[in-house]
Amino acid sequence: MNVFVAAQRGDVALLRQLIESGQASAADRDDQNVTPLHWAAINAQVAACRYLLEQGADVDAVGGDLVATPMQWASRNGYLYVIQLLIAHGADPTVTDSQGYNSLHLVTHSSSVMPLLYLLHQPVNVDSRDLQGHTSLMWAAYQGDALSVDLLLRHGANPNTSDDSGLTPMHWAVVRANRAIIRRLVESGADLTAKDGEGRTPREMAVELKSLGAWKRAFEEGGMNEFGIKKAKPFSDRNTKIAIFSIPTIFFYMIFITVALLPWYTGILLGLGEFFGMHHIVTRVLLNNSTYTESVQQTPYFSGIIFASMVWVMYSWLTRLVHQTQAHTVAHFVFAISFGLCVYNFFRAITLDAGSCPRPSSDNELKTVIEDLASEGRLNGQTFCLQCMARKPLRSKHCRVCDKCIARSDHHCPWVWNCVGANNHRQFVIFVSTLVSGIVSFDYLTYHFFSTLTLPDDPKTISLSCLLPSDLCRMTSYDTFLVAVTVWATLQLSWTIVLLASQLWQVARQMTTLEVSNLGRYGFMGGRGGAVPEQAAGSDEHKHNHKHRHGGFIMHLLGFDRFTKGRAVNGLAKSGQATNPFDLGLVGNCKDFWTAGRELGVEYDKLYDVPMEGFKEAKRRRDREEEDDGKRGARRGLLGLVMGSRRAEYEPVNQV
């Protein structure tokens, strides 16, 4: 076996034997003019690369048919840690091969985003061109790599450069028909009127290539028409949010009154029509969207529905139940306390920062973070967020709706118009708990309200078409408004009880909804950090090849999709056997939850590693160190009192 085969296989022992015996050297070349370092680099043999470099291998040696360096061979395959090692030994990322590709071009070809991130923080021009004038941004757009496009634009890539044929990155995005890339380029200021060598604009090329659907969809998602003109909204963003939050309260009153005034068979139908009208006004008028589900979760619409429900439940309690059920003092007290706590924690869950993770304050700090993670062999999607350009703490997740990483992320909840994370998870659990107890006590009082009344038996007052039992028909005819409000409130128990039970179980197990879901999908709590988000998928054609799940939107609203989507359904079953380094037992887990990490002794927005000795021992060690520091400080203070007069002449004088 020769030195080249040993380098390919990463056999460091054999390499050492061949080189130390004088049978080979690190500078040898084979019949293709390729060095051992080339073969080790293209096969991701980091240890072999390190040994060859220590033995004097030329880090920028060129060879092979493409006259390329070892780093270019590694870049073509996206081998991050080989690239990092070669750059640490002085490799030049700007060297080009016979096709005019430098390492940045080649790593873009590999569609590997972490090596691309690493190279973008090296001395290489982000807009460098190959022999045909293509930039890395053009290659990423042509390949449909939405993450790479976003990364290049974040690092200053020009969206309006053109190649030797006059094609811009937008033209190449149209060739791939990737709406996510088209939208991202538009948001970055791409020129929609730029023409290629044949005089075609990107839109004209989309028509020619039959990808106009992806083009229109991309602009609709960005709130524009197909010519890039921003769609007008009736109000400012602030007033739109206020209107969306307030509209459900008005429409719910209209629905309840409609059901109360009209016969049930027309009242229910008209009430459903009013509910649809409310949804239409929010989505099609105020948001000016083309669909009824798009972007609605980024608004306070669903939290407005919760608030509207609270308003009319409280109205019914004050105007009816308080006066007629005075004998049930305890139930009234439970309802009042539950309602007050529910409203308070509802707004706290909305307004509190869920737990934003810190971001680097400068480019130098960001480069240091990237270099440190790469040198440790840990630069990946679980430790670094490409959207935030920051290191990701353990148990955190980037929320696409909030556009930030959330510490100890549980899930994004449209009902509280916020993520649920380290800072507001307690408020969320109290909100759901008191929502359940409030509905139960309200139902109890409603039952006794009707029990204490003498309901009319006159058939003229009861609808002949009522399909309910006679007692329920008399209740409905007596106070249809209260019955409608009670039925609506009781319906919420169907999901709030399940949600509350799952939240309490997860608190007891020191787990989050995200971690239970990850166990089912990936087999471990941390998930797969490098997964491509849904909006980074390829063309619209690709998106429609899968089977549609008609209940997906509803399941997402209820917060159950993380348990039911794909393999995530297995998460609950696997959670009992999974290794959980944060588990402190039932009591310890509950104490840690309600003290925001104090039991573990951590700050979740800055938690990057699990201590080798475990959290319990690490906390004990820190407590001992703090106690020892306190004792030393006390001794120094006592000594200062005794020696103060002697030291006074040596103390620096405050000149301020």
C-alpha cells in the first residue's frame, strides 16, 4: 500500500511508517500530479490531513485535471473541518482552479451551509466570479439553495450583479422556480427590470419557462403584486393589529345575539356566516392576503378570539349568574379568582419576552464564535443559528414567526400571540390552568342558574323544531344568549384539558413540547438542528408532491401537531426511555420550572454545554466556591478594619 492509498483511507499509522522510513514523503505526487494531502482532503480524513501538514505538505499545492488545491477538493464536498484545518495552516481560499472556481464557489456547489458560513468569514470576496461571470449567489439561486442564498445576502452579496450572459441572480432563481429565493432576492433589492443578453426581464423569463405561478406566489407572500408593487393595507401596522385583536369581540356578540334572536336552524347558519365574515375581513381586507390561512398566525387574531370569549363569559356572569346563584359563594369565588388570574397571565404570556437568546454584538465576536465552534468540531445546526447569526443555547429553537431563537423553547402559541419559552412558560401554564378551572366553574354556575328557575312549559315559547331534550329546549328558549356562551366556552375544554395535561406531564419530566416531538422524529431531545425549514424547500412543484393533511392547520392551532405530525407521534412513547441530563426527579423538576432554572443553577438563554459532572454536582461546586469566596471576602473586610489606618497612605486617591 502506497502513501496515496493510506491518505485516502486515513491510515495515520501507515502514513507515519512510510514517511518516517523514507519510503514516501508528504510532498509526493501520483500519476495525476495529486499529493497525499489532496486525497486525504477529498475523503474528509482530518487526522491524516493534520499529520501530512505537520510533515511539511504544501497546503496550497495544485494538482489533478482541474489544477485545484486540497482545500478546493474539500470545498467541493463541503467538508467543514478539513477546510478549517487547512485555513488554520495558511490555505488561500481565493486560489482558483482551471474553471475559475475558488473555494467559495465550490462550497456553494456542495449546498453545505456551515462550510459556506465558515468561508464567508475568511478573506474572500463574496461577489467573486468564475470564468463565465457567475457569482456564488447565482449558483445558490440556480441550485435552489434558499439557506445559502439567505446566508450570502446576509454577508453582503450583490443581488444585481450579472454574468457574461446578462443573467442576474433573480433570473437564475426563476430558472429553478423557487419562490422562497425569489422572495428573498426581492426583499434584498433585486432589480426586477434587469434584462439578460436576450432582452428578457426575470418575469418574462418566468412566463417563458412556465414558472409564473411560483413568481406570483413569491410576491403574494411578500405582500406585493406580481410586478413588485407593495399591496396597500387600509390601516398602519399598529392599527391593523389593534383592529384584528378587537374584531372578534364585536363579531362574537353579533353571533351570540343572532343565535338568540332567530330560530336555531337559521341562527346557527347565520352565525357561521358571521364567523366566516369575521375571518374574511381579517385575512382578505385588513391583511390583504390572497388566502384565508396565510400569515394569520403572525397576527393577534387568535389571541383576540380568546379575549372575546373571556369578555362575553364575564358579561354573562355579571348580568345573569351573580344575581341568580348567590347561594354558591365558593363557586363564584373560584370563578372570580380563576378569571382574574387567567386574564392577567394571558396578557403576561403575550407581552413578556419569551426568552430571546443573545446575539453577537460585532462581526469580530461572531467570527470568534464561528471559529471556536469549528475548532471544537461543533459548528452545526444544533449549536449555531443561521437566521440569528448566533450560537444556540441548549434547548433553544429558532421560531420562524417571531424570527428569533427562544431559550428553553416549548412551542409557538398563536393563542397568546407569542412563543412559549423560558421567560413566559410559567405564565402560560397558569393561564391554561385557570382557563380550565374558570370554564368548569362557569359551567357549574350556569347549571345551577337554570336549576333554580321555573322554566316555562308553554309550548308556544319553545320552538317546535328543537331537536334537544325538552329540558334543554326550555333552557335554550329562556336564555339563548347564555346557553350559546356556555356551549362555546365548554367547547374549549376539549383542547385545553389535553393541553394542560401534556404541559403538566412535561414539567414533571423536565421536558418541553419541542423535545418530546424531537424524540419521535429524530430519536433524541435535541432534534436535527441542520434541518431545512419548510419555506426553504424547492419549487412549487416539489411542494405539491406530498399528501396533504387536511387537519394540519387546526392541529397546529391547538398545539397538537408536534405530537401527531409524522414520526413525532412516537415521542411520548420514547420519552420514558430517553436519557435526560436535566431530569432532577418530580420535585426537583417542578422547583426548577417555577424558579426559572435556579434548581439546575442555569440561565437557559446562556446554557451552551452540559457539565461533565452533571448539573447537580456543578451547582454544588458553584455553591461551595461562592461560599468560600464569601468567607474570604469577610476575612478581607475584617482585616481592612484593623489595618485601615496603616493602609490609608498607600490607597489611591479618587480624583473625580
